[in-house]
Amino acid sequence: MQRRTLLKLGIGAAAVLAVAGGGVALLRPGLVDGRMTSAGRSVFHAVGRAVLDGSLPAQPAARDTALAALLDRLDETLAGLPQPTQAELSQVLALLAAPAGRIGLAGLRADWPKASTAELQSALQGMRLSSLALKQQIYHALRDLTNASYYADPQVWPLMGYSGQRPV
């Protein structure tokens, strides 16, 4: 294949992905009025399972409760973000929730709720180590928002050995 043909193919594929991604984001946004849609919640629930593995309670009922509380705190956090940031995150969540975006950006074949923790961790690790800055940025945004929202809960602090703020 000639270099020029390869460049044309790459540009064409990028344009198709951008148009398709934009269409998906308009049809099924990840955020509406600063709150996660079911698609956005599905992505963040799975990311929470992967990123917080080992920090979440071991019992399934307690784990589900902790993840539900995480999603509620995430909604509060996301509602406070500036509108342009919410718009970008909405597009990212919409792309990740769509099968083509999930496979293309995260390399995850299984749907977010059906993927095992190991599959989710592998997909996130692939994004973290990707040579594409976009994938790395998405990974860091998902991880940072998840960690910040989870560890902001004072009920989680004793699990880490942190007794809370000390009076100054």
C-alpha cells in the first residue's frame, strides 16, 4: 500500500468515526442536564468496579450499595462541572456506551455491565498505555472522577485507615 493511500484511508476513517460518534452523542448523550443517563451510569458503574476493585466491600449487596452511592456522588460532581466540560464528557460517555466506541476506544468486546472485572481492568490499562493521547485522556478522566467521587465519602475513609480531618 502506498503512503498516500494509507493517509487517505486514515483520514477517511477518522472522519467517519467523528461523524458517527457525533451522531451517537446527539441521539444518546451520556449526560442530560448535568446528570448521567442510563448509558453514562452503565459506563461509570463498570469503571467503578474495575478501578475500585479491592477497595469495594467484598459482599455483593454491600458492593452494589457502594457502587450506587458512587454513581450518586458522581452525578453531584458532574452537575458542578462547567457546561463545556459536561458537553465533552457527555460525548465521551455516549461514544463509550455505543458498541463501536466501546470497542474502538476501550478495546472492550463485552458490553460494560457484562464484562468481568479483569476484562474491564485490561481495557482501562490498554487505554492508559495507548500511544494515542485521546485514549489516555479518557482513561485519566474516568479514573480520576471515579476515585475522587468514591473517596470523597467519609464512610469510606475508615476502610483506608484514615480517621478523618483533625482539628487545627
